[in-house]
Amino acid sequence: MSGPLAGLRVLELADEKGQFCGKLLGDLGADVVKIEPPGGERCRQVGPFLNDIPHPDRSLSFWYYNTSKRSVTLNLETADGRALFQRLAATADVVLETFPPGFLASLGLDQAELRAANPGLIVCSLTPFGQTGPWRDYLSSDLLHMAAGGEMASCGYDEADVPNAPPIAPGGGNAWHTGCHYACMAIMAALVYRTMSGTGQFIDASVHEACALTTESAIANYVYRGEVLRRQTGRHHAISPTNRTQFRAKDGVYVTALISGGLNVRNVRNLAELMDHYGMAGDLLDPKYQDPAVVAASGKHVIDELLAAFIASLPAEEVYHVGQARGFTWGAVRVPEALLDDGHLHDRGFWQQVEHPELGRTYVYPGPAAIYNGSPWEISRRAPLVGEHNEAVLCGELGLSRGTLSVLTESGIV
Amino acid sequence: MPQARALENIRVVDFSWVRAGPWATRWLGAFGAEIIKIEWPESERGRLPSSTTPQHLEVNLNTSGNFADTNVNKKSLSLNVRSAKGLEIVKRLIAISDIVIENFSSRVLQNWGLGYDELCRIKPDIVYVSMSGYGHTGRNHAYTTFGPVAQAVSGLTHLSGLPNEPPAGWGWSYMDDTGGLYGAMCALTGLYHRNMTGRGQHIDQAQMISSVPLTGPALLDFTVNGRGSKRPGFPPGNRAHWPGTPLMSNYRGPTVAPHNAYRTHPGGYNDWCVIVCHSDEEWQRLVGVMGMPAWAEVEKFGTVIGRLEHQAELDAHIEAWTMTLGKYELTEHCQAAGVRALPVQSAEDRVEHDPQLRDRGMYQPMEHPVLGTNKVQNAPFKLSETPAVNQLPSPLIGQHTQEIIEGLLGYSHAELRAGFDDGTFWPAKRPRFPYLEDMVR
């Protein structure tokens, strides 16, 4: 079986803004050809690097975001480079590009002309702010998007935990992830439409708008109630302070221990039984806690004192699993690498062995967001080396002679 | 001529509730699919409890503002699926639908008698997307999640915060938003595959597991280099690097300074901006915007290594300057000079003050029968041939029951009335909203 997007050809002209979108499509079976400038796309210069030795073929960030792709180098600022790109675009189903608005058009590669030559083509421009508007040409970065998108306004600390804390931008490049999720969704909708109509289209996608959409109820709180939410340590933004949900376990690892629906007689009893098993129930077995009014007035005592002390007495992983086993929606705040020891992920065959033949090594990569039972997700190859598929694509598919390829390479076109 | 819709003639049976599943089907609806949301007032989670009901309205099943924004472009069928009659009706609906989507715990649909095998018997090419916390297989499949727990267990929470402090994490259910996007992507890829091959499938999406690939570079730093992310100076807050710790990647992008949040005038709760310089050239532009202050011309700030080494001092100087300007004014000055800067924006800022979102029509007014006319969030992409424009306001609970039962499934009006009497379409003893009374006339 092959992936759900088998047979699709995607040309990706993308930097940090769009490379994850190409991976999402490639790991689902599309043939993603990454068009890079000669010498390689600049995301190859982003660390960490293999053994901390910088090199365009050793960026682990690039490795991760460019699985299941092939690489062709083309200088689009030359007439020969453009002509080759146009020939490739004629064979493509999707072109994904992240250049500043107007850049491709200035090279004579306007989306409308590419689509006129290939009416089924879907061109997606994923840019910081979209193709129009007063901020269209503004510069950005992950941090900038997390600020303007509203993520930072919702993330930070209780004053008691970190006085005068700034709003915090969660790390990991999630502004780019968010832009890519929405762009991927739009591309997929356009592809479904094409299966019915045969027609391609142009998609103008904006990272800023994607981030601005990704703060759950914050916009609704403002629109419907005029409220602006406050930041809290490790839990939801809120109009007024809510109970803590993050507690330090015995091993120094934190636990997120929410009480679903708030404290009530039933879940206090459940909590008492769980904690009593460890001799940590405190006064929770007292019959007074069968009175909803007592429970309602005891939030601080139950959570900040008893629950916090219980969690402080055990390793975080144990709290997580015994809590879940009792129906509490709790979790350990893990470092990413702790997931490598997660039995559940192993049961689901999550981790992928990806071969790097030029290094004679195989490395472990994270696997899929979902299991497709009829068309499996798969990393078909490790990220390409710079221009690794120039010969296969330009000679093998477009029919260039190796002599021509050599000349084009010498001239800085390939 | 009416605009074409990308998912014209696609019908989705939507069992989803709370947030992640409804966020997925919101987008399928925006693309033009007919979303039939199956609800039951006694076990509803998403409309209630509501902390987003306007102050002048009573809190009830039809007044949650967050529900209204999350559930545009859908129809609501109130149906007791746990009754034999309700199950029979939902099977007739599935037989004429393309997608079944739900975000229950892992065994719920199967226990109702609607597992994937049964769905295939009803509709052989059905695309079934389950969006549970941990997936339908694996030893912990019965574990439950909320966004914050999925974020904690998967490693996402750890990536957010200041070094030597507790994790700041995410101030909302990022993985309800993002899990919803994966649910939609799964449905769309499954639909594409069905259209190309004629075959449906079960796509088992899991909120906790969908979070893990979002920490990819940190994971590879461990699986390849053996470097864990529990280390001094990590996570580095808003900085690319925490002063006084070894230089190494923070998984957000290039390691540069300045790269931080700074207070702006007049110093209110959300009066902050962020400034990032990716190169010495960009730094020199910032020096220009700041008016070439003497402190900035000192040699130690002229190179990226120098700025990283003296970052605390650098940030203090920059903030002394940013405190003199409002965040929008500062953004305009910086961006006009080619310096990366943007304001920290609250929800109010985005809706009222962001000139870009206004120009792009991000928040468009829409009329809702109970909530009145309010701004609703639009799609962050513009499709030239099939615009993803909100068409229907969020449904009142059960609002489309008659339309679906009589119009789509062909039951008689007498059968509809009988179903209201016997508790199939509404709990027999529960007061009905006026629009439901109208239905049974």
C-alpha cells in the first residue's frame, strides 16, 4: 500500500515558513521536489547540526522538516533556471512557495501564468502576512508571529511564580507549524475540489492569520464579553485567577493535574481513595466532603495543599499513570526525549528508523500524527542532500543530457 | 453566479464535541461540506459550561460565544444515538454520507455499535476519522486528554518558559486547535484518496501523539547527537539563547541577539513588542531607528557573538528605548527601516487594532439567531476558485432536526413528532426551545 497522496507531484520553493507543509504532504506519499538555490536553501544553515559540525547536509532541523523530499537546485534568477522550472511546473500538481509577495511574478513566474500553462495546478503562496494589506512586506520570524498572533499574550507566569515576567512565546517553531497546518489543509481542499472539477487554483495563505486563529477562546472572550485574558503558569489564560494545575513531583518533573469539571463530591472521593492508597489522603476521607458546599469551599486546601503534597511524594510518571488509571486526566510534563521510552508509542509503532546511507547510519525520527489503515504514512527517504536529485529529475525526467547538466552547473544555474 | 465550493456535495456525520473535533469540522464546513452535528442536550460538552455567554444573556445551550465561533458552517441534529431508534436513524444518515468524524474516547463509537467494520457495512467507502486522546490502539488508548495534558505529556509544554522556572507552557489548548487541524487534514487526505481510488479507510488520529512531531528538531538533537533538552539555559524564554550558558540551538531558528520581548509605552499588561535581528546588517538598521545612541556604537555590540555575550546589557538598553514608544508606533518605525519587530497583541488588539487583519477581513460580522450580530473568525487563506467563506452561523441545538429527518432522510412529519414524544429527538421531559416546539406542530 502507498500513502493517500501517492502519485501527486509537489514543487516546494520554501524556507522555514513552508518546509513543514512539504513534509506533511511528502510523508503522506506525494513526490515533493524541493527546488533550492544552487548551494542549498538557507534553512540548511539552521542548527542543531550533526555532531555540532555545521554543513548544509548536517542540519538536524533541515533533516527533520525535509523528509520524503527530493532536491533539485535551480537558480530562478537566470533564464535557463526559469525555463527548467516552468517545465517542472507543467508536470506538477502543487507548487508551494514562500517567497516575498511579488517575487516570483517579478521573475516572470506569476502564479496565473503557471496555472494558465497547467490548468490543474494548485499554487499555494504561504507568506508571513499574505499577498495584500499594509503589513504585506513586513519582515517576520517565529517570535514575531507568536507576538502579533496573540500566543504570547496568553502564555506566561502567575505573578507569585515569576514576578514581572514577560509574556512568553512557546518554543519549537510553532508559528511555522501553524501556518503549515492551515496551508496544508487549504491545499488538500483544493486537491479534493480538483478531483471533481479538474481545476486548480491559487491559495494566498498567511502565517499571521493562522497564528491569530490559534488561541482557542481568546477571541470569543473578547468578542462576546469584552474580556482580555490574563496569563497563568502552565494553564489556561483566564479573566480571573484559577486553581493551579501544575505541581512539582518528587523527581523534580512537573505534573499537569487538572480536575475535569472542577472539584465535586464525586471526584474528591475518587481523589481521596487514590491518595489514601499512598497514605496521603489527609482529611479527605472525612464525611464532611460529602457535602457539596464543603467541597466548594475547600478548593485551595484540596488542590494547593493535599494534591500538591501527594504529587510531591511520587515520581511524575507514576502520578501520571495512577491518575489516568483512576480516570483523572493528568499528565507528566515531559522533556521531548522522554517520549522515546513511552510504551504506548512503541505499541503504535510510532518511531521511525530512517536510513542515512551516505553516513552508514540509521537514526530515529518521530512518526505520524495519525494511523491511516488504508494508505499508510511513511518517511520514504531522509532529507535530500543539496541537489541530490538534479540528475534524476533534470536528466531522467526532463531529458537533459549530462553534458547540458554539467554546463548549467558550471554556470551557476543548477 | 454562486461561487463553487471545494467540498460541494460532501456530507459529514459529525459526532464531535468540546473543541478539537468541532474545530476540525468547522473547516470542512468552510470548504462547503454539509456538516451534520449530532448532539444530545443531556450529554452535551461544548455548549455548556459556557464562560463566553454575553453578560446580557442567560447561560444556556444556545448562548456560548466560543461554541458559536467554533461551530459555524454546521447543522445540528438532536438525536439520542444511545436508543435503538436513534441508532437506526444515524445509520441511515451514514449510508448517504462521505465522512464520519468523532473525538470521543477510544471505544465509544464501537460500544454504540458504530465501529469501523460496522461503518463499512453501512457505507463501504466511508472515510472514518477518529480523534481520540491517545488513539484506538496501544496500551494507553483509554487515557483521556485535554489540550494542556496532551501538551505536557508530548513535550510541547517543556519547550515554553524561562530557564530555572517552572514550565510556562501554553495558555490555552493549543492541541485542541492543532488537533482539530490534523483531524481536518486527515479527513481531507482520506477523501482525496477515496476520490482517487474508490476506497475509504479509518484514520486514527490522536491528540497526544499529534503533538510529538511538533518537537522534531529537539527529538533529533537527542536521537542523533544525544543532547537532551533538560539543560542549563533551556528553554530560553523569548530569547534565542540564555546569557551565561553554552551556545546551542534552541529549535526556534537562528541563535541571534537581540531576540526578545520588550516593554513599550505606556507599560500596560500587554504593552510589549518583540524585536529580532537576524544579521549584523539588521542590527545596524535597528541602531539607526534608535537614533544611533552612543551605547549601541560600542564595539562589543557590533557582532552577533558580542551581542549574545552581552545580551542582558543589550536588552536593558533596547528596553529603555522601547519604553518611550507605543507598540504600534515602534513596529512602524522598525519595519519601515527593515527591522523585524511586531507588537504583542491581545485578542482586543487583534480584533480592533491590527491593521493587517482588518485589511484582510479576518473578523467578519455574522448574524446568529440568539447572540445577534458578532464578528466571527475567518479562514487564514484565500482560495481563488473556492473561497472558504463562513456561510452558516453556528446552529442552535437541534435546529436542523426537521430538515434532516424529514427533508434529507424522508421520514414523515408524524414520525418526527413521534420521535419527539418518545425521546429520540429531544429528552421527553426536558423543556423545548420555541423553535423545537414549532417543529412538532
